[in-house]
Amino acid sequence: MCEYCGCQSLTAIADLTREHDEVVTLISHVRAAHAEGAVAKMAELAGRITTILGPHTAVEEHGLFPALAADFPEHVAELTSQHRVIEAVLGEAAGGVPADATWPARLLEALHLLREHILAEQDGVFPAALSHLATADWEAIDEVRRRVGTGLAEHRH
């Protein structure tokens, strides 16, 4: 991921990036499970991704995105829309393996979108935030993070 602009030095961005990195790793595991025909494993991994994305998305949508919306309204709206698409497909596995036989393929499509979404955030949103946001914006983002925590296993309480 990007490390050229210095945005990683901010705790808020570093935390979001750690979550991105874990999700990217899990996406690779989903792809491997799909290649093996292990749909139950895919559903389990979808649940793990959802656990990470829950607080991650809250930090973005209630902290980062509102601070950027005035300058980048279309981009923020598109990223938020992508969150809904990704959440919907991941959410189908909340009760276990979805009965819909098309779900594994749709999950791979959603995870491809998620991977592209992560790249857009890492290479566009995070550097833009570094140059556009004020101290009060970062404090608001940090407050959302304090409230929602993280879905990363090593940091959950």
C-alpha cells in the first residue's frame, strides 16, 4: 500500500490501513477457499471481513468522509455506495452458508470491488485527507474510533 505521502504517520490513517491490510489478506483466503470449492470456509471468512469492516466503515462514514464531503462530494458518495454493495453480499453469510448458489461468485465480485475500493482509499482518499483536513477533523475521526473500536482480533476487547 501507499507510503509516499506521510499519511501513515497519523494514527487514524494507520489504523484504517492496518484494517485494509487484514481485509486484503482475508480476500486472498476467500479466493483460495473458492478455488477449493469450500463454500463454508468462504462464509466464515466473509464473517471475519464483516467484523473488521463494521467499525472501519463507521470511522470512514462518520469521521473521515464527512470531513471530505464538501471538497469531494461525488467521490465520497461513490465510496459510501460501494460500502452498501459490499456489506449486502457479505451480510448474506451472517447466518452461515447462504442458500443462493450464486453467492460464491457474487462474493468474489464484491471482494474485487472491495479490493479496488481499498486502493482508491489508500491512493486517493488518505493522501487527500492529509492535505485537506484540519486538526478538529482528525479529532472527530479519533472520537469515532474511540467509540466504535476495531474489528482486528489483536485489538478487540
